[in-house]
Amino acid sequence: MILKRIRVSVLEGQPTNCYIVQDEDSNEALVIDPGGEVDKIMNMIDTLGADLKYIYLTHCHADHAYGTNDLRARTGAKVLIHRDDYDYLNDDTVSLSTYIGLEEMHIDDVMRVDEHDKIHVGNLAFDVIHTPGHTKGGSSLYCEEVKMVFTGDAMFRGTWGRTDLPTGSLEEIMDSIMNKLLKLPDDTIVYPGHGKSTMIREEKPIYEELSPRID
């Protein structure tokens, strides 16, 4: 397996982590959250010689999804998102595209996924985990074989995602983290939508006290 993190800037706010995951045997690849700077993403795909099969959106916010149409047009990849965020991709009051200074976002022909669905990229299998709280249809992708989970904006290194935006819920994000993400093996590596990676074992103490870690 090959994993590349690309930090993409989307006008306002902290850069978004866009991930490319490639199965070395088949060259099939998955891109997670192409928020912008599609030329940068394509350069890495071309360098890897990857065959992009899927574009996976962890949630509907424009800083994670705005480059989707461009990337799909260049690669022919299928776009996936949890069904509870499907309609919000074309709802500016929730996707927040104009809020962060972009033109209104519209993404059509998207495939809906549900919790426990499996996404296969070559020999790699990813489990969909519904992790609402940042948005209603926020989801994470877990690969048991290589012990990694991509959490979008549900869980970060040292803290949890914002819940004060449309469809957000503090109760739901805590449930998602404590009863789903923290149930994963302790040595699972967490790759969040912004900032540095972490491990499940390092995050557990935070939720015992419900206090973010500052370091």
C-alpha cells in the first residue's frame, strides 16, 4: 500500500488533508477529500502511475469536496459520500462554499454509501463508519489490514470536530468517537481532515475527561 497526504488550500481556513491511497499490486487508488488544488493532486496521481477508482468524501463541506468535479472529469473516478450528506453537497447553507469565499458548489452523479459498506481498491478493503456530529452524514473509512482510519472532521489529533455548524451535534460527535472510533484497535493510525495524524491509544484519555489536549 502507498499512502500520500497532500495539504490543499481552499481560500479560507486551515489547509485540508487530501489523501491518496494506492494498492501497489493493481495500481488502483482512492482519493479522500479533494478540497482543491487539483493540479497538485493530479501530479501525485501521475507520479504514482495510479488508476483512480474512487473519490471518497468524508462529509459535504466545500473545503473537503470543492475539487471533486475537476478531479472526476480528469480521471473518470466514481464519487462516494454517506447518504445522509448526499443532498447537502448541493445545499450551500450546509456545504458552506460561499461562506468560505468560493462559488456555490454543485456535485451531481454521486454514489451513496451506508455504514458497514465495503469499498475495495485493489486488494485493500475499507469499511464505512458513519460518524455524524460534525455533519449529519459525516463518515470515516477504516482499513483493518493496515490499521488506519480516515476520520474527516470527526476526530483530530488532540480534539474533536466543530459541532456549531449546520447539522452538527456535540452529542452525536461524542457518540461517534467514543462508541465507534475509540472501539478500533489501539494501534490504529488516525488520519484526520486537518492537521497531524495520531493513534487511537493517544486519543482515549481526552474523552475520559472531555478536555482537548494542547501540545
